[in-house]
Amino acid sequence: MRQKQVEQKTYFEETKEKRKKRRRFSWAVLGILSLGILTYGAGWILFRSPIFQMERIEIEGTKRVKQEDVLAAFMAARTGEPFYRKWFNLRNILAWPDALDENDLRTVPAVKSAEVEKDFDAHTIRVVVKEREPYGIWCQKKDPTNNPCFWFDTEGVVFERALGVEGNLIKVLNDYAEEPLGLGRKILPDRFVSNLLSIFEVLGRSGLSVREVRLDNLLNEEIEVRTNGGPKLYFSLRFSAASTLAAIETVTARSDFKRLEYVDFRVENRAYYK
């Protein structure tokens, strides 16, 4: 009798355990199905729902650059995007980055920045472009058979071909030292760019009649300025030329200024002339 009770108890326990396993299995299946439905729904919202579909692109700020070139830069930038963003095509607002980085802008050197504004309510992508502003012209004279000239901006970035000019109205530097530049490159190392700009600013404020500004050897880290009917001026690229303006005004006031051979500002806060 006692053995029979034990057998019955064992049978009920086994039956109870089987029911628990069936319930756990049912809940697991239900959970997987629910997760699948949620994943499908989320995928549909992200990829197919009109909520994130772009209907219009607006590009603002382009004057020198073609709008299709800006769009091409965004297309090219997709190769370096995170994998999850590549799942979207550019018809989806979520596929658009917040801005193009420096590497992406190499294909459009005249663009300084391109930022994206996303209007989900209007289904619109607005690309705000800031173009590089021309500061001066850099002409390469090392090869006498080929003298290309380029516009550069205040960052020293070459961004557009230019015609060679002379005179004081446009800042021009003739480069007899360096190898040919390419669009998007810099005219000088960063540490020299602002000092070069200070030389141009001083020349503009001095009222001197400038015939040529030239770079003969970058290793010397200096700029030579040739004036019309006056002496040569020598500036250093190692420091700003802002402090030389007063000295230039003093020297040009001399009655024998045009008979001088040169005025040398290559030592900071010093001026030598002959």
C-alpha cells in the first residue's frame, strides 16, 4: 500500500513537471514571436514607413560650387559610414549624417563646411553649405613652361584655379620653390599661414606699390617683396609681421627711401636697411 502511494506521488510530480516545461516552452515561443513582430514593426517603421521618407532636398549657400557636386560628396561619404547607416538609402532622412567631415570635403575643395538640418515634419533635408572665401592667389613659378595659379583662403587652402594677375588690388604670391599644388592642399605648413597673411595685411596698410611678393626657398622661412621703384623688403614666416608697419612708415618717410637696396624685417622687432 505504501509503495503504491509512493508511485502515485512520483507520477503526479512527473506530470506537474511536464506541464511546467510545456508552459515554459509556450512562453518562449510566444516571446520569440512577439520579438519577431516587434522587430518587423520597427524595421518597417525605419525602412518603409513614410515617417522617415525624404520628399525634398534644399541646398543653401552654393555660389562657386554646383549643387550636384555637393550631393555627390554625400554619396561618396557613405563608404566610410557606420554599417547600420548603410542599411538606409538617401531617400531616408536617417541615412543623412549631420555634416561632411574634412575627408568627405576633399572632392569639393571650395566647400569649407556642409551641415545637414533634418525636418521630419516637412520630410525635408536642408544642406547648409559654407564656401571658402578667396583671400589671395598663389602662382607656381618653378616650372617656367607651366605656371598654374590658384585661389586660396585665410586657412591657406587652395580651392580653385585662377588667372595670374599683377598689382596691388589682389594679393598674389609667386612661388619659385615648391612642387605643384593640388586643389584642397595648403600653400604652406599651418604654422606659417597666419604669418604670411600678416605680411599681406601690412603691405596693404603701408600704401607701398608692390611689384611682386615671392617665395624662393621655403627652407629659409622668408618672403621677399619687390616694390616699384623702391627697395626690396624681407619678412620672416616664423612670426607675425604686424609689428613692422610702424617701421615701414618710418623708412618710407625718408627722402632717400627709393635709393635703399633693401629693408630687412627677418629679426623679430628689429629692422635693418641698406
